[in-house]
Amino acid sequence: WWDAMYTAGGSEKFLMAIEKVLPMLLSHENVEVFFFAADRDITCNLDYYMDQIHYSPDISQRMLDSLVSGDYKVTTDNVDEVIKNMRDTFSYMVEEAIYNYY
């Protein structure tokens, strides 16, 4: 999925959307945002996937537990760090794909 997005030229659009949407969502009192996509332990481990976009029951449970514990919660205090981590994670994935391909 990440490679397809990068190859199709959609990665920057995705990252720009994250940069716009997260702060916008956080401006609403009745919204809580949790962001898992930048966690390389989850996104870069193919053993955690059931198919191209769905996680295994173990990871799904881990995400549900995180909603209760507050892990991965995006706040106005950490939103810039979350966005930076997403950009870094995407760059890492692209570099790893290129390195492993060639």
C-alpha cells in the first residue's frame, strides 16, 4: 500500500492531508484522535496484516486497548511531533523499499 502510494505520487498528498486534518479535528472539543500509522512496529511488520490493509486480531486488540489507555492519542501538544513522525516513517519505508529492491 505504501509503495503503491509512493509510486503513484500520492505520498505527498497523503502527508499534506494529515497535516491539515489532524489540527482541524483537534479544534473540536468532542473529537479525540488516535494515530497509529507512524508506529513502524505496526506498519512495517507484514506478520501483523491479514491482507493489504487489515491488521490481525492481535494488532486490532492492541489498538482498542490503546484507545482505553490513551496511547497514540494526538493532542494539540504533540500534533507536530505526530506529523513529523509520519513523514519520517514514510521516508523510512521508501528508503527500505529501495534498499531492499536493489
